[in-house]
Amino acid sequence: KLKEQGIYVRYWDKPRISNHLRISIGTKENMDKVFEKLAEIVG
């Protein structure tokens, strides 16, 4: 669903982060977009 919104994430197969989602965000505007789209998806 994130990809449909133009937000791409990468899966890391590492024991400490295998059950988590790590997102690196560039600018405040990018961060605002990610939070907005996550809120729409999660509800």
C-alpha cells in the first residue's frame, strides 16, 4: 500500500529489526507525506 502512494521501503533480514519497518526520510515535507499516508493506511 505504501508503494501505491509513492513511498518505497526496504526489508532488512536482520535479527534485531526483522519485525520492524525502518523508514529513512529526507526532508520535513517528505516526512509529512509519509505520516499522512501511513495514517490513511493504518487508520
